[in-house]
Amino acid sequence: MFDVAIVDGKGIIKVSQNLMSELPAELLRNAFEDLLERGQKSVVIDLTQTISINSYGLGRILMLLNKAKEQSGSLAVRVAPGYVKEIIKLLFLDKVIPIEEI
């Protein structure tokens, strides 16, 4: 389970592990859906503690972005300098997913 909080009107999901397989991706989806059920429309996925991410994790984030848009909401990711930020920029996903840099 990931830590979930509402800060300044945004739902924050703090991802505390790598997003490279079904289990953490499913935990992320559950946390996201929990925020939606609580009426939260603006969500930030905090990846600052995530060291690695692959196509599985990125694909899940893109699916959640689409779901947020379907609900007239928004989704952004928060990244720190390093591999995760580099891979997002390398794949030009920063053109699709709003990025909050720390």
C-alpha cells in the first residue's frame, strides 16, 4: 500500500517502491481509485522515492491519466533528478504527463 494524502487540494500518492511489475502497479491503481471515490479530482503521483520504472509502470500511469481525464480531473507526476525523470523525458512522456519537479 502506498501513502495517500490530500495536500493543498491535491491527492498525493507517494510511491515507495519501483514500478516494474503488476503488484506495485496494482497498488498504484487502487490508491488512485480510492482518491477518486473520495471525490478527489486532482492527483499527483509522487515518484521521488522510486528508483526504477519500466514500460509496465509507465503504461499504468498513462492509463490513470486517461481515467483522470475521463472523470474531468487531472493527474501529474512528481519526480526527482535521476533515472525516472530521465526515462520520462527520453520517451517524451513529459509532453503528455504533467511533471512536477522537485
